[in-house]
Amino acid sequence: MSPETCALTASPAAIEHERAYLLRYARLQLRNPAQAEDAVQETLLAAIEGAARFSGKSSLRTWLTGILKHKIIDHLRRAAREQPLTGADDDRSEAEAIDALFAEDGHWREFPAQWGNPDAALENSRFWATIEMCTQRLPERTARVFMMREIMEMPTEEICKELNITATNCWVMLHRARLALRECLERSGLERPTPRM
């Protein structure tokens, strides 16, 4: 079955065809291969059982990703109830690492490099592998807030409610995550476009 056919039907084979993409997405969100596999299995089962509800108004991948997002949110809610979050991501070493990016006058020590065309980078598999690696290096709570906001597109109010944090704390963690990810991406050696003369 071709990818084009897979995108238009919700047959079990077409659904299974999206497994690798869904697994990569879930691993990026949950940071635990076993939990990611469980979320994908639940997604595939729900999709096969609910295949009749697939209207074709969006791509099959988009529909499956929507189901997966709900499974991941359910998992995060269960985890939040079962285990209290710690303030480990507020460690002094993280603050020192962020402070090292700036000079005493508050300006960047090294100005961020141009990233070229972000849309093209999103299609680059190396970019996604690097994002996953960089996200794994973030403190768990900071990574969770970043993924919920930027990847799962949850509103700030819902994130704060789910994680029992203030809006200010949420924005601080998002800021830290963005700075750390930017630095990690730059250090990863992803090719940047050469400046035009």
C-alpha cells in the first residue's frame, strides 16, 4: 500500500503504517520507551476500533496524532496524580548554565546564529532526532512543560492546572527550555545556511 493510499483510508494496514511516526512522537513526549509504546498501542487500538469515525477531512496521520495526544495527556495526568513533581529543574547548575550564555551587561555572549528556513528544518529527520536528543537532556519537568505547550499545543492554563504550577513558573520553565534547546541545537552541528554576500 502506498503512503498516498494510507493517507486516505483508515484500514488496519494504513493505521499500522503510521506506527513508526507515532512511536517517535510519543517517545519525544514521554521520554520513556515503554510508556511511549503503551500510548501508541492504545492509540492504534482506539483508531482501529473507531475507524468508522475517520471522515477523511484531515490526513490519517493528523487524526492518529490527535488520538495519541489525548493518550499522552491521560498518561501525564495519571503520572501527576501518582507521583509529586519535584523542583529538580530549579537546580543552581541549570541557572548557572543559562547565565553563562549572557555577558554581565545582559547581552548574548555569542549572538544566536541564523537558522534559515524553519519549515524546511522541520521536515529534516536529522533535525527531529536532534530535537529528541536535546529534549532528553532537559530536566524532566521543564521538558514536560515545553512538550505540553509547544508540541501538544495545550493552553497555559491547562498546563498549570495539570502540573499544579503558577503561570509565572510555567513561563520561566518555557523560557529555560527554549534557551537550552537553542544552545543544544547549535552545538549539535546542524548545518546552517551560509550568509549571503
